Amino acid sequence: MVHGCPWCYIGKARFTKGLAEFAHRDEVEVVFRSFELDPGGAKGVTAPVVEMLAKKYGRTLDEARGMEEHVAASARAEGLTYRTEGRDHGNTFDIHRLLHLAAARGRQEELLDLAYLANFGEERSVFDPEVLIALAAEAGLDEAEARAVLADGAAYADEVRADEREAAELGANAVPFFVLDRRYGISGGQPAEVFTRALEQAWAGREVEEPAGAAEACEPDGACAVPRA
């Protein structure tokens, strides 16, 4: 789960659709793990996404806006809200820590979905602690407990780092990255039918086939697949 990665937002929606078509979906447990993009970024320092893209890829601001429109079209095709202007880019460590609190309280997916929507679809910066606390409350968490976790930089930090070590051990070098039965890895925001087929193959005990083509993903340094033309 990566909050700066649009393909994780899109990939989760596609996986959810693929899972819905799987006959044994009620017997599948879905676990979300932490993975940071650009983890060396300074806490509290943010920059507009469009400006970040222009700088990273050596593009003009208009070209960067076009890149965002490409991603937005993919998101909207999945029924997701996606705004191309006014979004921030920054360090996501606190978001991941709060998501581990949510996992401990049985509300992780609720907070994950709210944070994705706030980051990609609404005028709410997930890099603002007060916004995070509000999202936690909306997800059903105790506001005071969420505030205490954010105030204590060590709270759930070990859990985030453990997830990141596990991701490295599993070979996740780009996200989104899906692991089935701790044996089969699927990289990128694949179409929903790819996930359905992979679930069926894993359930039957067969080798999961590699997807026919590469899908969009984000690299650990924060670079995400975008059109180059």
C-alpha cells in the first residue's frame, strides 16, 4: 500500500473487481502491507505533484499535466475519482504508521480507502496531520489514539519497517505488488481478469501464469509509469 502511487490506487480497485468474480472470494483474506515511495524524503516537506513530475522527467509543466491526465483516465475508467491539480507529494511514513494502528483495530481497509480518496480525489492533503486524524475518525478509529500515534514517531514504526523488509524478501521492486498464497507475485496494476485468473490458478494448486504484458507500476524512488511521448 503506497499513498503516493496512483497505480496502487488503481490496482487495488482492479484487484477488488477481480476478487469479486472469484468463486471462493469469501474464503480469501486480504492483507495490506507498507511500501514507501522515496522513503528518504524529509518529513513535512511537500511539493505539488505536477511540479515534481516535471522535474523528475525533465518535462514542461504542461507535459506533466498531460501525464497526470493519462493516469486520471485510467483511474476514472475504474470508477475512481482523480484530480490532476492541487495534489501534494511527500513522505508517507506517518500514513503507514497510522494504517498499522487501523489494522490493529480492524479498520485498515476503511482507512486505506479514505486516504486514497483524500489523496487522489479530494482537496485534502494526507500530509497534514489534522487531515490524517480526521480520516482516522471517519474510518472508525479513536481520534485521541490516532493523535497519540502521530505524536509518537516510534509508534508502529517497527511494523512499517518489517513490512518493507518482507517486501524486499518477496521480490517486490515496484508497486503495486500482489502476493498470492505467499508463493506467487503479480506486479503492476493488472486488469481485473488477470487477478481472477491468478486466484483460480492458485486455488486449484496450479502454477500461476505470468501476466502476458507488463502493467503500470511505481518504482521505489517514486518514479511511476507514465507516457513518454
